[in-house]
Amino acid sequence: MPLDSLTQQPPDGLLALMSQYAADPRRTKLDLGVGVYRTEAGATPVMAAVKLAEQRLVDIQGSKSYLGPEGDVEFVRALQPVVFGAALTAELGGRLTGLQTVGGTGALRLAADLIAAASPGHRLWLGTPSWPNHAPVFAGGGLHVRPYRQFDAATQRFDLEATLVALNQAATGDVVLLHGCCHNPTGADPTAAQWDQIIEVVVQRGLVPLIDIAYQGLGQDLESDAWALRRIVARVPQALVAYSCDKNFGLYRERVGALFVVAARAAGAEAALSHLAAHARASYSMPADHGAAVVRTILADATLRAQWSDELRGMAARIASIRNGLSALGQVGLVDLTPLSQQRGLFALLPLAPNVIERLRVEHGVYMAGNGRINIAGLAQSAVARFGDALAAAQTAAAA
Ligand SMILES: Cc1ncc(COP(=O)(O)O)c(C=O)c1O
């Protein structure tokens, strides 16, 4: 195989930004790039509930023998009521199944593999802007990605009209990717009334929702953040849910996720699971154990679970308070920060020209993704005003 015929791939923009940030000697620098939660002090610590669960696992785990391509089935079972709620989980019964995956990304890729196995080159509607890895993961899994605009950059609001126009063009059986909560990169989720309009089109046109939920509990709370997902799943015969525990358990590098399948009948769910297990087996055999064992341990123990949800509530509260601080800055140059208090989760997408983003980095040590996405949690309360000043100064300098 002629390896030397391969051309160099472009470096990942965010990873390159991380290296530039690390090399910047300025003490006042701000890292608003990579999408991880940070404390006021700028740390991304291991959650206390996770530490305790890890200690417990060290004490009681008696074997590290293989589990199988479905991973930790108790983890998957324990997660179901967290995601779907106890009532809907019971109602779905055998129509609901799932398996442990290599993070939320692995869940999305297995979802693509499953859809492509049933229908090669199947069409998936993807509202843009979206998480930059969505399109490559789906295309890599053999799907035909059909992008449509779902965000109005000028007003920084979710664009319901454009979404409904696009979904009304979809054919029966087309898959539509929906962010369950805390939209990445915009933070702009549909309102409850807007969700109902989207769901109506999904139901009317017989579309298959693929719900990506990677931030449950980091928006408002565990229940509110799953509201849309549950409302959709309750209305449709078939759905796929790609779940990540990497953010809400702070387990990023442990790569913990699950893919859930809701089928029209229990036999369909079983068949889908057998395909997913076969795909997992053929690509990575089985997922790593540790992170899922930690999540299972936390969910199975009332004290650890309460501690975890308290910590998660604290994280969501910090994000909301930074959002409110930014929103209170109002109009900064050409950027209206007011909508940020209405948005949810780690991210906001600021309508900034590339030369302003560059000036923010070079002249002010403010690092953000090249599309203007900022990680809200990268800001301490004390840095909000400084960020606003830098944002104003960079725009003025760029316009001069
Ligand atoms: C919207 C969205 N989906 C999925 C993922 C993947 O998460 P994981 O790290 O668990 O693969 C991310 C991670 O940034 C994300 O933002």
C-alpha cells in the first residue's frame, strides 16, 4: 500500500488552538476554545462522586475479563430512566434497547452504521451550524448528509421557519438529527412551543429522529434537559438516541456513551441491537469498561447519585450565572450579548469576523474557535468584564 501517496490532513483547528494557548505566556489569557466544563478557577476536575465511585471500584472489582460488544449492560439499563424518565421507559418496554458506546461520538457513528445497514446512503437532515464532527461522522458511516440552516446568525436565535421549511421537504423515512439540549455550537435550543411544531412535522412526514444529547443536566437540570427528547420519543414509532456521559459526569477521556434504539416493535429493537453489536465487534470489538462502570456505580447508589446531581446542578448554575453576566453587557460593538441568558449549555456562537477573532487572540489573549464559538465555562465571573472590553477593543481596532 503506497502510504507515501497520502497527503497531509489539515490539523484540527481546536487542537491547534489548545497548543497556541498553552504556549501563550500571558497570565491574563482566556481559554474559551475547547468544550469542557471549567470551575471559576479554570480547572476541569474529576467530580467528587466520580472519585468515590472509582475508589469503590478499585475495592470491589474482582475481574477485568471481557464483557462483550454491548459493553456494560447494567450501565445501559441504569441510564435509561435518566434519559427517558421512568414512566416512558416502562411504557416503551421491549421497544427500547441500547448498548454502551465509545462516547457520544461512538454512539453517533454506530447510529450511522445501523441506518446505512438498513438503507445504504440514507438521507440525514442536519441543521447548521452544528457540532463540526457531525457531518464527517455521518458521512463516514455511509449516510447522505443534507444540511439546512437552523440558526439566524444576525439575531443569534434558533430559526424555526427555516427548520420547518427544510423538514417539510424531507421524504418519509428520512433521518433528522436533533440536538436534545444545549445546542453545540449555538446554545440556542427551540422553545417548548417550537419543539411542538418540529415534532408535528416529524410525525406528519414520518421522519426518524436521531437525537444527540451530550449535555443533559448542564442546561437547566436533568429533567428539563430531557423534556424535548422524551416528548419526541413518545410521539414516534422509531427513534435513535446518542447519549454522552462525558460532560455531565466529567469523564471526557474515559469515553462513555450509549446508543438507544426505539423501534416500532420489540422484535425490531432486538434485531437492531444484534446489528449494532456486530458493527461494534467489527470495528473495536467492545468498549472500554472503566467509565461506564463508574457511571453505573454512581447511578446504583442513592448517596453517590445525590452527590453527582448536586455537583451537576452547581455546574449548570455557574454556567447560567456567567451567561447572565455576559448578557448584562448588552450590545458590545456589533455583537448583542443579550440573547446569551436565554440560551443554554456551554456554548454561544458570536457573529465575529475572522480578523476580530484573530485580534482577540493576538492582542488580548482571548482564544476561541475560528467560527466565533465561545465556551461560556471558560470564563470566571471576574473575567466577564475583561472579555467584554477585549471584544469591544478588537472590533474597534479591526474596523479602523
Ligand atoms: C453535540 C455533541 N454531540 C456529541 C459529542 C461527543 O461527545 P463524546 O466526547 O462523548 O464523544 C459532543 C462533544 O463535544 C457534542 O458536542
